[in-house]
Amino acid sequence: MEMTTSPAFPRSGLRALSWFDWLYALGLVLGAVQALRLYAPFMDFYERAILAGTAVTLMALGWHWKPLRVLVVVIAAVSLASIGLYQGDLARAEQAFLLRYLVSSQTAIMWMCFLYALAAVAYWAGLLARSDSAAGAGTGFTWSATAMGFIGLMVRWYESYLIGPDVGHIPISNLYEVFVLFCITTALLHLYYEASYATRRLGAFVLLIILAAVAFILWYTFDRGAHEIQPLVPALQSWWMKIHVPANFVGYGAFSIAAMVAVAYLLAGKGYLARLLPPAELMDDVMYKTIAIGFTFFTIATILGAMWAAEAWGGYWSWDPKETWALIVWLNYAAWLHMRLIKGLRGPVLAWWAIVGLFVTTFAFIGVNMFLSGLHSYGAL
């Protein structure tokens, strides 16, 4: 009997792509080509490869997760419009109304902080009042805050070159910038899992860790003036930074989400929250998947860091405090995954382990900079 394709079955592969998917892909290709046309003389082979790889990665991710396409388009459109408002003069950040109050780098990042705070309030209101509309507002605020964070970083990149060609650099080089990167990376991962596993109620917990980062950004800005753009130290003047740091912060963001899901998991069997949170089995699965993703990216980042160290310092590994604690983090989550996958361990033990893992990771990220010295001491508070 001849078989026919039924409309009831979803299309797969390239046939499943809509006209908007192809238009999105075309926009990424044209954007990459334009960037190469304008800046290729200032880029080496590796930076051109990173640009091409970024376009392909955004294309694949946007095809897989449709909301990301809209985010990328919004970030590109607003960032380019903001850059146009400068007219090549950094002083316009205080003169042009939209730059001063909305889309200069620092203003956009402050909007990011405010919107994440609103998102946390909305998520908690949605959870405690069992209000889908309030929780939905939390999702909307999180998307808006993430867009503003990305826009702030993109505009900051341009502003650094307005200060001087020797100052210009990708804005992921100091604690202020990477805390912004942490916020938007963690939020994006949460939004993906929220959409994929219907875990919107966990947003109340995930936003707590983002709010902690927001509090640090605000303190670091107003107490230390760390938002001022500074030239790169020599050790960071490398194309390796463009891939090593983002990979690291996907790992950090995933580990943070796992820890906050673990907190929710431990509360799921107690009191009023037990009736509000997703099933324990679902939270256990999300905790596992986020740690698996985080471990993968952290492994990649560690390998990239070793290769960068070989180029910068002549050796892949020197037992520098930052490297040693990175190894401790890696071993911690390797053991976590081993106990779950090979030994079949489940339940509160792994949840507590994920929470402790976040403290270990936090010390590796910040504590080493505060209390230990070494080759990576350029990131001190």
C-alpha cells in the first residue's frame, strides 16, 4: 500500500522552517558579511572565524528555540539605533535624550537591573497567589531585562572604541561586565527550560540568584565606580577571551539554576509551597539537565583556558589558584554526574550537593579574586 504524508505529522528538518526562520538566517548572514566588510582589516583569522561561528550558532539556536529569533532581532535593531545616536561622539551619552535615559550602555544595564527586580516580584506573586497572569508578567519582565542587558553590552562595546582604538574591547573583561553577562546568560537558560518543561513557577527561585548578581552590579557601580570603561590589561588582549569567557558563564549560569531548583526541590515536601511547586521528578530532571549542560560548557571553557594559558604564559597548567579552583569545580560536578548516572543516586542528597556546588563555584569565581593571588589577579574587587 502506498504511504502518504499526513498533515497530522509535524514536518522535520529544513522543511519545518518558516519564512521568518529563513529571513532571520538571511539577516544573520548579511550582518556577518557587513561586519567583515567594515572590520576585516582589524581582525585576525581567529576573530573572523569567531564571527562566522557566532552567526551560525545564533542561526541554529534561533531555529531550535523560536523566541530567541525575536530577541536577537530586537537586540540588533536597538543596538544599531543606539550606536547611530552617538554620531561618533561619546559626549552625546549625556546629551541625547534616548541615550541618557534609555539606551546608553550604563542606562540600559540599570534598566536591566530594575526589570529583573520586577520579574522577581512578579514570579513570587504568581507563585504564592497561584496567579498565571502575574507569573506570565515575570516571564515578560525577564525577557525585557535580558534584552536590555544584551543591548547595554553591545553599546558598551561601541563606546569603548569611541574612547580610543587602543581601549576598545569586547565587554566581558572585568567583574562588572561579567556579572552582567552572568545575569543575561542565567536568565536565558531559565527562559529556555521554563518554555521546554513548563517550570515557570521555578522562576521565583532562579530570579533570586540573578537578583544577588544585580545587587553586586549596583554596589560595584555606585560604591566602586566600576562601570567606567578601562583599557584591557595585557593578559586579556587576546581573541581567546571571546570564547573562553562566554563558555565559562554558560556553565556558571547553569550551575546556579541547578542550585536554585535544588532549593525548590527541598522545599517541595514542606508546607504551603509543596502544593505550588512542580512535581519533584520534574525538578530532579531539570536539575540534572542544567548540571549536564553546565558541566559540558565548563569543560570546554577549561580546555580553552588551558590553551590560552599556553599561548600567554608558556604552559597549559601552572596550578595557579584560579586554575586549581576551576579543577575543584570540575571534579565536584563530574562526581555529581557520576553518582546520578552510574550509581543511580537521586533525591535530597543530590539537591544538597548542587547547593554546596554553587558555593564552591562562587568561591572559584569571586573568592579566589578576593583572598588569593596569582596569574589571574587582574580580576580583583
